[in-house]
Amino acid sequence: MAHQVLRFLVPENSPRIFQEPRKDRSARLEGRRRILDVVCWREGQPTTHKEHQPSQEVRCSGCGDQVKSTYYIATSFLNKDDLFPAVREVCDSIPDMELACDWPRLGVEFLMHKTAGLFDTGDEEIAARQAIARTEIEAVCGCDIFILALPGGTGTFFEYGLAYMRKIVSQTNPHIIIYAASKEFIAEAQGHFIALEGTYTVVGDFRQLRDCILHCKSEDFKRTMN
């Protein structure tokens, strides 16, 4: 099973997230805030991914039922307000796609609980962290489509490894999609992970990501018919 690369690079005249290497934290955060400006850039004009969601479904030719899939989005917690919801919206634009775990919501609730001083002991806080981690691990181990959305954090690449190990054992799911708005994010992440055999890499706008997800759903449908 060969590594498959789907590329739709940002036009040369469009703005780049990184014009040069940035090492300070504030600059990196600014780069993340500009992610959506780059991934939704088309023919030199800013657009939103809401504009290009063609009606396309994957249905059983026998009963007419749509192929149902659960998906998991692995990315940095710093992307909880921009990249995560954007990728989620792309997934939810496809019929019968279900989010396996809304971990940003769990993380925000945990931080609010901690800030309010509602943990009586350190053990309670640890138990809460462990409960969230178990929920995330179960979601990664049970999803049909795993999307690694760059840039990611330490936990992101742990989840990527977990998903890939499951893929090796099962020889089927999950489908693993590595998504980046621009090739700079791929290069930046090379020190943390390698795009392994049997995964998809999508570089560019959300139309390409959506097409890749539909391809994965089609593959699942073909497998169920064999």
C-alpha cells in the first residue's frame, strides 16, 4: 500500500503563513491565526470553504443507505478556535459523518474547572486529565477516518502513532489523512513524524481535503461489498 499524496498548493501570489523561519512563540501564534486565510485562498482572492461544498454522497447501490463514518481530528490545542472547527465543518458537510470526540470542548471545560478552583485535590485533577485522555484514545482507536491537521502538538503526534499502529494491526481502518494548509507546515513537522506508507497527504485548500475524505468513504463502501 503506497503512500498517496494529493497536492493543491497555494498559488504563488497568495500570502504565505511563513515567509521565513519563525522561532518566537508570538510569531507562531500569529501564523496559526492566519491559517484559514491561506487554506481558503483561491486564484488570488480570499474565499471561505463554505463556498465550495459540492453535493456528493456515498450510498449503497442496494439499499440506498449512506456510508456512515466517524472521524477524529488531531491537532494542536492552540488550533481549537480556528483550524479544528474549520476541518470539522468540512467533515460535517459530508452526509453521515460523525465526530468521534470533541476534545477541544473537553479541554476548555477542564481549564474552566481548574481556573475556578473546583478540584478539591491534586488527585481529582489528575483523574480528570486521565478521563479526557481515555476518551481521546478510545476515539482514535474507534474512528474510521483519522485527520492529522498541522500544525500539531506533542499529543497530536502520539495520536498519529496510535492510529497508525491500529491501521497496521487491522490492515484496514482508520484511513489516515495528513492535512496542511501549506507545504511549510509539512516541512516544519518533519522532525516529529514521517508520513508513513498507507496514509494520504493533502496540501492546499479544503476542497482537496473534502475530496480525500469522500475517497476514503468510497473505499470503505467497496470493502463492505466484497
